[in-house]
Amino acid sequence: MNLLECLVGMALCLMLVGPLLKVSGEMLVKQVQLEQSQLAAAQANRALELIGRAIRMAGYINVRTLDVKKSKTPKQALLEIQKGVGLNRSDTIFIKHEISDGIDFDCIGNTLTKDRTKNHLAHQGFFLERQAGVLKAARIHGGSLMCQSLDRQGRLQNTTLMNGVHYLAIEGVAPSPQKLFKVTIQMDLGKSTSEFTRTFASRNLH
């Protein structure tokens, strides 16, 4: 086999292998995108569950000790939504409720006890802010979804729930027997976004 035949053979191989390599590369990119999308969906659904659980608890009163606390508990907003004040004009939500006789958890998984309350009320909040420790000029995907709760001294503390959130929206739904709230989380996937929405009913607000 002379040099010319070798070159022709190599050219034919490249013609056959090239498309296969291109298809393989495209499949790999799609696989990575699919995995990113699945991870974002799992994270968004977890966050929605936490927000939904807090909404269902908003305004809960422990009737067993109602008379004891009636004169001591100040009147205050048990569910407060602030529109457009977070990162990318996201909404924020702050919730207060008493603790039950069972086992309750705050938004980061701490068991709620009396020392994690203030004026007999537990506090849970959700808002979006810029990721901490990232330079302003750096290219990042989304912000940090934060959970606000009370520590064992009854002081407010902020904890990152997850990163990669582009937008958080909370809307009250039209009047119904139960107050309904539509929560939307938009995840940043780099070149695109993916949106997840669920509606939750409060059980204790009147």
C-alpha cells in the first residue's frame, strides 16, 4: 500500500467516523441537559414542598393552651407576602404559627420547640437573593433560595436552601373556602429556564 492509498483510506475513515462522532457529541450534550433538568426539577419540588408545608401551618393556634396565651400573644401578620423585593424582583413570604403537640419542623429541618419561637410563634420565611461569595462580575446561574427561621435563642437566622433559582413568585388565588396561594419557582439552567408551579391551601387562616 503506497502513501496515496493510505491517505485515501484515512479520508474514507474520517468520512464514516465523523458523523458518528458528531452524533455521539450531540447525544452527550443532550444527556447532560437532561440530567440538569431532572436535578432542577427535584430541587424545585423539594422547595415547593417546604413552602407549601409552611403555608399550611400559617396561623396555626394550639387550642390546648389558647387561654394561657390569649393575653400575651400580640396581634401580627401570620402570613405576609412582599411583592418584587427579592433578586430579579422575586416575591418573599413570611409565616408565623404556633407549634403543635406533635413534631413540627422548620424550613431547614430543625424540630420546632419552645426555644425556637418568639412570642409563642415559630417563624418561617422564603426569599431569593444573590449567591453569597460570588464576584459581581462572575457569570452565575440563578440566585440562592433562602430560608429564614429562629435559632434556639429566638433570633432570626438565614440559611441557603439551594442555588440556581432565577425567580420566585407567590400569588394569592381568588377567594375560596380556604385561602389559596400559587407558588412558582423558575430554575436557571444556564441557557434556558424551567418553571414549576403548585397551589397550596392554608388550613388556619380566616
